[in-house]
Amino acid sequence: MNSLLVVVVLADDAPRNTGPDFGKASPLGLLVIVLLLIGTFLLVRSMNRHLGKLPESFDPDTKQPDQAVGEGGVDPSAAGNGSADEPTG
């Protein structure tokens, strides 16, 4: 019985909202679009500012003299002394 009701409701092809204003956009829709455009503009501007603060290169060859050993720098006292990391043969 329920499936018959569903079929009858779906088969009802008489459009209900066919007045003279059916399908037209309201001023609220324009407001939403303008707000989305403003938000997109602000996000792009913010992203460009953040990208401008990035260094030109992330190459490890450009080490700063104050960079700590634990941050990717090389400890000159550990070079070639047979530490536990290097196999001894």
C-alpha cells in the first residue's frame, strides 16, 4: 500500500509552483553571491601575503650559521670520529 502511495505522488506531474515569480532569483541570492566573492577576494589576498613571506628556496645548502644541530645542521665535532651511526669496518 505504501509503495502505491509513493508511485502516485511521484507520478503526479502537475507543477505546483508556476506563478509569475516561479524560478526568479531574489535579492537575497545576489547578496549571498556578493558575500562569497568578497570572501574569496580576502582569502586570495591573505594567501598571497603568506606566500610572500616564504623563503625563495628550501634547499639544505643554504644553512644559517645560528642553526642548531638538531634542526638539520651538521655537528663538526662528530664528523669522522666513528660514531655509532657509522659502520666501522
